Amino acid sequence: MEKAFYQKWLERVNYDMDTAEAMYATKRYIYAVFMCQQALEKCFKALMAFKGIGILPVHNLRRLAEMTGVVSGMSKEELKKMDFLSQYYLNARYKEDVEELLFQITDDIAKDFLSFSKEKVQWLILKMRS
């Protein structure tokens, strides 16, 4: 039996979270945070697939939360963190000055976003079990 489409997305989520943890462990904080954004984006897309919502090329986490109908269950602080990750995704992907990004992401910041992302991934996965 073929895996459900949403489960394929979840496999990518797990891979990205493992990569985020590996990047954190090797002090590559830019990439740890980048992979947190990637994992959350893919988790939202897994939820979209689970709900039968067409997946669009959207990378903004708040917008994905709105599209999946879970935004109302998120605090202002959580939404701020998602907004940061969405903006950071663009900066990390396109910014020419990596040194500038290095100063923006400390060990504590990377650790916080890693913890936040793990928590939100688990929260979103629970939405696919009901």
C-alpha cells in the first residue's frame, strides 16, 4: 500500500529537523534556523495534504497557518517567531553577506528556535491524528 501523500511530507519534516539538530550541534546556527523554517513549512504542507487543501508554493509560515486553519490556536509570541523564521528564510537564502547573518543568530537564539520548531511540529502532527 502506498503511503499517503501527507506522510511523504512528514518524512521530509523529520529529515529537516534532524538536519537542524545536526547544524546546531556543529554550531552552524544560520543553517539550524534555516532548517527549522523548512521543517515547519513542510509540516504545514503535510497538514494541507492531510486536509485535502491544494499545496501552493507559499513559504510564509503565518500564511500557511492561516491556510490550514490553525492560526487561531497560536499565540502572538508564536506568530512572531513564525514571522521571524519566514523573514529569515528569505535572508538566509538570498543575503550575500553571511557574516552579517552570523552575528544575528547566537547559540541561544538557535536553541530557542530549534525548541520552538520541535514543539510546533509535534503540535501540527497531532492535528493529523484526529
